[in-house]
Amino acid sequence: MKKIVCLILFSMFLILSFPHQSNASAPQTKIILDGQELLLPSEVEVVNINKNVMIPIRVVAENLKFKVDWNQKTQHVNIAQNSKMISLGVGKKEAMVQNEVVSLNTAPQMIKNTVVVPLRFVSEEMGLQVSWNNKDKIVGLTSAVSPAPSVPSPSTPDRGNESTWNKVNEINLSNHQLVVSVDTEITPKITRLKNPDRIVVDLPNTTFGDTGPTIQQGNMGKLDVSGIANITEVRYSLFKNDPAEVRVVIELHNLSDVQVNHQYIAGKLIVDLSVTGIVGIPVIPAGTDSGKKIVVIDPGHGGADPGTTSISNKHEKDYTLAVGLKVQALLLQEPGIELVMTRETDVYPTRPERVQLANKLNADVFVSIHGNSVTASPQATGTETFYYQRSSSKELADIIHRHLVEAMGLKDRGVKNGSLQVIRETTMPAVLLEVGFLSNMTDEKVMLSESGQNKAAQAIVDGIKEFLNL
């Protein structure tokens, strides 16, 4: 069952990450999970390659909870469930399962922009019992422990469960991210549809909270999508009353340009609508000249790379993302700045990818956000800022550091020359900020507080604007 978590996630994320193309000649297939037929989108199919049944199992994974990091450039995916890790690559016949090499009889393939996995691998490495009915084209999957249905059967409505329904408290759209504030973690059902191009996000067993929009079944609310490329409309509604289900519909100019990924972080369901080779990173087309300054904000670590651990066992990656998103919110209000984030969710772009992104954009400023730690010396405290050799980077470091020290009120550890990859190999003014020591009780308290993060974000923005003379 432990390997189920790892490998099902692989197929879920990759299939969510690519648009599907239909094949009218393909026979209708079915997937039965623990005795329950799963609804397959019309474009998703089971295929046979060299006498190997290959299965796209996104719909299976939607009944389970997983975390995944996908590298579009290398076509690799890393899957984590607690301490369990697995890594696979499209076209690669070897996978890494718990640091051991596992051979696949057939490599994962991308068929019409849908990634499929050998059915035999499902059985041997994921711990599922499988069967294949070739005549009726039915895949049977049985897990060691059957997952509970995500939505109660419509034939047995029970309003007595209303008190246990999830509550949506707020819905926002920012920089190609749909952000839904919910009471508890939720696994959405995400469907891609054509004519018109749209993505449908269904939230099972969910209604609107008291502080959220007051929407009755059949009525709709809409979000402001002005200035957001490729998105024409976002509307939301209470799609069902019994059992409750909230639906969000995102209409697009071009569905084929969009990859989809979702994460649950700190009370928020985040659905990424990426239009890039690196998940979560928007791309500014080459040759465009808006007259704006391009600023790249890099929340350090992420995904399978948690960074350091704080004195209260919090991950550095969560801190850097929280501050990064606050910087993002402030910079999006600056008309003279074109903002690009290296990540907006719990994913892990590698350091070379972060460097490549900034250099390809010919960015004007690169700022990498981090938290320091010396576990052997918990008394270590303070803010320090790193640059690498370039005088322009030194100038940027001096300015942001001054604002950051003043805002955070922590010990001034100075501006230092450091040979760190993201500031060494970038070609523009670049700095790496160690806001404080997560291993220090006093620093951590300031850094993890909402007010402390807001102060850090504002200081970073003030420093960037001063450097750019905005």
C-alpha cells in the first residue's frame, strides 16, 4: 500500500500536466477501483503497446492523497509520501524506488499528450491487485485498503452530514493561480473540456462558509480576470446541495497551452494553471518589450527539498514560500515591474532551472529568499545577505539588506560575498537573503509570525524599488 501512494501520484500529476487529445477509433474502456467504476474523461484511454497494457490513472489517484514534483524539462517526476520516495522518467525503463533501481518491462510513455504506465508495474511496484479484461476493455484495480468515496452516493443523500462538509471561505485568482481557502484539506476533481476550452474544478462534500460568498444552488459568482493572459472567465457556484459540491469553471482561450497542478498549503487549495516548461513558472515571451523591469523572486527550496528545519520542526521551504507569496502580492501592484516567480506552490525547480529562467528572461533583478540555521549553535541570530562579485549585485544587496535589517529588528550580520549557485551563475544583479535563523527561538518566532513575514516582504519590495529607481 505504501508504494501505491508513490506511483499513482506519478500518473496523476503527469496526466494533469498535459492536455488530452481524443481518439474516436479507440474502444471505450473502464477502470474499476475497489468495485467502483471511475468516470474516465472522453480523451483518456487505456492503450496496448507491444502487448503491454498501459493505463492512465489520474482518475484513480484522485481518490487518494499525494504530493509530487514534476520536471517538465527533464520529463522526470519525484513522488513523496512521508519518507517514501520514487523517481521515474518518461521513456525510461528504470525507476528509483526508495533509492533502489527497479526495472520496468515497458517505459512510461506519452500518448497524445497523456502519460501512461504499464499495468504490470501497477501490480508489481504499487501493491495493487490488477486484472485486464481484453474483450470488454476493463481494468480492475483492488487496493489493500479501499479508499472511502470522495462523494457520497447520490442515491443515499444525507443532510445529517452537513456539519462535516468542507467550507470555502474565499476564492481568488492571482498570476495564473486559483486559490481557494478551505477549512480542511480537500482533493479536487479536475476535468479538462473543449468547446469552449475550460477547466472544471469540483470540490466534493464542500459548501460555502459563513465568511464566504452567499451562493445558492444554480446561481453563480465571478472573479476578476482582467489582465490575466489566456483566461477569459472564472465563475463559481454551489453546483449541488445534497451532497454539497462547489464548482469552479475556468474558461480559456487555449486549453492546450495550460498545465494543471494542485497543492494544499496552509489552509489553501492552490490550483496552478501553468503555461511553461517548468511547472509553476510563467514565461514572458522572448522579444517582448513592455518597458517594465523584470524581477524574479525565488522562494528557496520546495517540494522534495525542504531546506533546513526550524527549532519547532517547521520546514524552511514553507517559510520561503510564505514570504515569497507576500512579496508577489506587493509587486503585482507595481505598474513598472514585470514579476516572475520561480515557484508559487510546493514544487522544486532545480537551482540550474532557476538560474536558466532568470538568464533567459534577461531579468533586471533576482532575489532568492532563505532562512538560516545552525542547529549546533541555537544562539546564532540575525540577518545576512549574500551577493557574488558583481558591483551591481553588491549595490542591490546593500540596499535590500538595509531595509530588511530595519524591518526585522534582528542582529545585523552584514552583506557578504558568497559563491552560491543562484547568485553566481545568474547574469543580472542577484542576491540571496538569509532573513534570520530558524534554529534560533527568537528569530523563528519573528520569522514565522504573520507580521514578521509581512515586514520582510515589504522590506524586500522597498529595496527592489529603490534599486530600480521606481
